[in-house]
Amino acid sequence: MAGEPVISVRGEAFLEVDPEVAAVTVTVVAQDKDRGQAVRLLSGRASQVAGLIKSYGDAVEDLRSHPVHVNIEFKEGKPRERVAGYVATAGFSANVSDFSVTGELIARLAGEDMVSVAGPNWLLRPASQVYRQARTAAARDALQRARDYAQAFGAQVTGLIEVADTGMLTEQGEPPRMFARAARAVAAPEPEAFDLEPAKQTVRAQIEARFTMTPPAFGAE
């Protein structure tokens, strides 16, 4: 209705929930004076690492390969055209959904020859229902705030004019990280599994809304 007073409010919601996946990043390295041999070494090690990760079956819900890089190493103090050897790198990103195997998987990856491991980073899935829950909770908060303001003026909310999504983000601060590194030419004993504690995820949602309300009832002067 034209001429009705307008209330502008912001609705907010903060949800603290358990993570849904543990992201692990693996880097595989090979080095040799011969370019072809460096690539062959890398291929073998990368296949072994990929097989190790895949052996965990459905516990790993997403496995992606990183680009392969072959870099030249030059001899120190020599002209730039004097090649000392080649360093080849590849890697993988894996999302682990079964947290009971995360520590074991990281320990086994760290035990592989010429492999670096970073993780886990505790995350929510991009399509997690938690985000929807946060948005609807923010909308309810906005409506309740509008009602509170209207009531303070002896009025009631009568309609909705506009809703704007002002942003939603995950705030997990600096995630607990653990780095493991192995670069050995001989076999090593099977490492113990790491004891990892999943970090809670804080999801924040905000909206801005404008409502109409009945004329204020200020009472008699």
C-alpha cells in the first residue's frame, strides 16, 4: 500500500557444523640427468600413488590429477645452455569423505618415495545443504527483526518489498594443516596413522530486506 512506513533490516545466521570432506594434496617428484628417465620415474611413482589412493574405494569421493611439469636444472656457474638434469613433478587432489581412514591414508602417502603431502583441509561440499539452511535461517532472522521493530512502534509488518542476498561465506580461519614429506631411496617401515580431529566449519549467511508496516501507534500526546 502506498504511503505505508518501511522497515529496512539485515538478517544474519551463523551455523557451526561438522566438515563433510577432508582435502588432501599430493605432489610427486622425480629427478634425473636424462629427461626421458625423469619422466619414466615420475610416471611410475604417480601411478603407484594413484593406486594407493584408489585402494580406499568409496572413502575417496573425488580424485583429480594435477598438470605434469618437467623443468630443466642448469649447472651452477656454467653458461645457461649447460643442463645439469631434469625435475619432473605431478600430483593429485583427493577429497576423503570417510574420516576414519584420513590419517592412515596421509601416513601411507607420506611414506612413498619422493612424495610430499599437505592436508587435511576440512571442508564442506560446494552443494552442501548447510548453505541453504543458513540462508533460510537468515531470512527468518530478518523477518523477526522487522516484527520486533514494528512492535516497538505499536505496529505490525504487512508486506515484503525487497530481499537482497548480501553474501555467504565459510569461516574456518586457518585450517588445521599437517605436512608430511618423504624422499628416500630405500624402503621405510610402514608409518603409523595420524590421529586427526576434524575442524568445525562456521557458515555465515546475510540478507537485507525491506518490509512495510502499519502506521505507528504512538498514543495520545
